[in-house]
Amino acid sequence: MSPVFVSTQTAALLTGKSVRTVHNWLESGVIMGKAVSAAHIPGGQMWQIDLSSIAANVQTEMTDEFLECVRRADAGDAKETNNVGTYFYKSGEYKIAVGWFEVAAKKGCADAMDLLSMCYINGIGVGKSHALGIQWLGKAAALGHSVAKAKLLALGFEV
């Protein structure tokens, strides 16, 4: 597969670090990137990070399939954003997975909302919060997610 470049925000999500940390890595030469024109940003440019240069800081297997999911997630695909979160979840990197689920859920992905509710209800990768868990479950159910509806019914909520 050819080199994959992602936004600094995606690089931060992949590594579980802040955007500032990613910028510090760039400035110090620890990772590689390229400046791209971005008229909508003050200064007119933004950075794209070479995914291979952060691979050592990504806590999941970097398969071609995973990289394709990351590329599509970086382009804004909510379903693929959720899929990247699932890779991290399966790798036991729950805190990083929750970050991906939150991004996907905020983009309207009902599957991510359901997974995020499970994380909050059980305190997986995030502080336990039944209220936030039920809130995300309700949002997924409102979008027609059948599993979320069944979970709400099992918890005694009307759907």
C-alpha cells in the first residue's frame, strides 16, 4: 500500500496523544509530515502526518485493512471512524477506542453510539457514567438501532 497521510487530529486519536504532542513530534523531527495548503485555516496551511512515522505509537496492528479504515475515517466517514475504534477496542486499547467512538457518534453513527453507551455504563476506557451511557443508548435507539432499542427495553425504558 502507498504511504498514508492523515490529519494531525487523526494522528492524535491514533496515538492517544494531544494534537499539541503531534505538533511537537513534527517540530522535533520525531515524525514526518507534509504541509498542505488550507485557505480556511489561519496561516493558510495544515500538516498531514505520514502514518508510517507514528506506527510505533499506534497500539494496534497496522494491517492494510486497518490503514484503509483510517484513511476513510480521516476523510470523514463515520462508519469507518467507528471501525477504527473497534480495532482499538479489540486490541484492549479502550481509552483510544472511546475517542474514536465519540467522534463517530457525534457524526451520527448509531453503532458507535451503542458501543459508547456500553463503555460508559461499564466504565470501559472512560469513567463509569450510567447517565451518559443511557443518553448515548437513547440516541442510537432514536436512529433506529435495534440492539439499542432492545437494551433500553431490557432496562425498563419505553422506546
